Amino acid sequence: MNPVDAISAPLARTTPSRDAGAAARMRETAEAFEASFLSQMLKPMFEGLKTDGMFGGGHAEETWRGFMVEAMAKQTVQAGGIGLADQVVAQMIRMQEEQSA
């Protein structure tokens, strides 16, 4: 069983319509958190880069670099990420099960 199936298995045991929407919102929130985390981790990689030179973007590159880093983080999550969103969803499910028990 792959990690995604292991996490989504408890979701399959919930009531269909209302909890499916909640599961989708949990997943969306977890992926947004992972993208934010990755963005913060990627930011220092680009802080020391010079933007002058033949292929540099100059001041505009410095200005828009934050957006580029954020887009790279979101794309990384869409491509599968680093597994942080899976762990966050699993923890959310555990917390909800403990509250309902």
C-alpha cells in the first residue's frame, strides 16, 4: 500500500457527501501549508545571487524573485511535493478521530 492510500483509507470510512468536501479542504490546506514551507526553505537559496551580468534581470529580477520562488514551491507541491502535505492530512484525520471518539 502506498503512502497516499494509507492516508486516504480513513477518509473512505467517513460519511460520503459532507466529509468528502471536508477531506478536500483538508488536503487543499495541507498543500498550501507545504507550499508555504517550501517557499520559505527556497528563499535563502536565491538571496545571494547577483542579478547583473549578461543574462541577469537586474532590479526587476530582484523585485519579482519572491513570486518566482513561490511559484516554484507551488509547482513542487503539484508534482508530488516532499510528503509534508500527506503528513499534515494524516495528523488532521487523527485529531478529528480523537475529537469524535
